[in-house]
Amino acid sequence: MTPSITQLQLTRELTFDYAGARDIDTVIGNISGIAVEGGFAWTVSDEGRTFERLAATDGGFALVEQYDLDDFFPGLPEGHEADLESVDVLDGRLWLCGSHCRVRQEPEEPGTLDPNFKRRPSRHLLGSIELGGSGKPKKGTGRALPYTGDGSLRRRLRDDTFLSSFLNLPSKENGLDIEGVTLLPKRLLLGLRGPVIDSHAIVVSLPRKAALLPDDKPHLHMLDLGGLGVRDLARRDDHVLVLAGPVTAADGPFRIHRWQPSGAGRIETADVLYEWTSSHEHPEGLCPFALDGRPGMLVAYDTPDGRRRSGTKVTVDWFA
């Protein structure tokens, strides 16, 4: 990991202990989103169909409970992973978002490409769950957009002039791939890993109510992130933190940006705070987190190496 921007300083690592989780290797080896609120950390994985709540401990967080998506979102299409990519908490609700992407079918023979790709509605979750006073998600309070058909997110994006031609492409071939979600007071932002259009990243903005999105037309922000797509989003005060990376499975570069959203309808810019010129671990989750009274942020990795993993534990980085 070679930082070339020094506005942020990597200060220490925090340990996340998932002892007691089912399919623990899948969980800690594929963290794709992270949020911290009220003494709890929430993480999601782009494999499986669960999300996790962890409580603060000395030196990090430890698993309190693991939850099944199907217990909160009845009717979520079965049979495949949910491909959760991002998580956020605001106003007493936990928000979860799947990739909504298409994937190319695995080839039968090594060294070849299959011409077919798969549609998996199990990846089409965009919804929220009410949190109780103890921070525990309340069953029966899950609210989500329809997974397919009228009212679904993919249907809403289909009529957009810029996005329509990319909706049916596989995710790592510049097709639609949602990897970031964050909440503003009146808007919900969705960061797209792909498509990158004319080298510009896309953030979709939708008006929101307390629990769900009204049926209004989405607005697109076009960001100049140096040709990279969005890997995660997080709000901080009056601006948004953007974790950026390649559309493909390349090992970099990855960057953290600071962005002030604008409604001017022009290409927007974002300050670079930190850069990994190359990282085989692939930074995937980002959230603000103050430590010992110092403001900072946490970064979690999708493919942590052996140094970072030990038994039921995995470390994430804290930047001051």
C-alpha cells in the first residue's frame, strides 16, 4: 500500500471479531460495506444473504448478532446471494443495497469466456429496517422497492438517457453495478462502480421519505474521479466521502475523495484525500468514525490478506 496523498494518515488497525457467525470465512473474506452508529458497527458482505451487527470493544468491535435478510424482506428472490454492497444508518433506520447487476456466466472450460450472462433478482434489494432503542433491527419493519417490474430501481433507471444502454451489460464490463449508498437529509445517493461514462463516475440521487423512496425521477451526478468508479459512499458533515476504484477486478488505483454534491448539472470534481496506487486487498467499505476524540474514517477490505485475518477476526484500517 503506497499512499501518494497525505491529507489522511493511516494511524492504526481495529479488530472486528465475528466469533459465532455462520459461514464465517464468507463474511470476513468479502466485507463490502460498513457503517457505525450509536456504539454499533454494521457490516455487509457481497456473498451470502446476511448482515451483521457488532458492538464496540477495546480495540475494535465484536459480533452481537447475525441476521438473515429473508426475515426482514419477505419475497426477496431466493436461490442466490444478495450481493449486498453497502449499508448506512440514519434517523433510526438501517439501509441496505444490493448491486442490482448482471453477471457473466462461469465458463465450462478454463481459459474461455461464456457468451451468456445471468439475471439475478436476488441482487435487487434497496430497502431499510427500523432499529429499536437497543439498536436491534425490528422484524416486520423492512421496507423495500419492488425487486422487479414497475417501481423497481432497475425500471426507474431504464428510462435514463445515460444509463439505459448499460443496464444489461455484466457488471465488470461497464454494466450497472451499485456499490455505494448513503443518506442525506432529503436524498438517497447510490454510487455506481459502473457504468463509467466518458471516464466519469455516476452517483444516482433519489428523493426519500423516512422509510422508502417516493416514485420520482432519479437525478444523476457526474463525477470526475480520474476514470474510476465508486466503491462506497459515506456522508460526513456537509460533504460526501467517496471510495473510488476500477470498474474491473484490477488491483488499483483506489482513492478516497471528498465531494460536495451540486445540483448544477455539470461535471463535478472531488478532492483526493488518500490513494493506494495498488492494493490486492481491494478497499470496499468506508465510513466516518471518531476514535479517542479524533475525527477519522474506517476502511474495510473485500479480500483481506493473511496478515489481516486471524481465526474469527479481521482488521480494518482507521485513518485520522
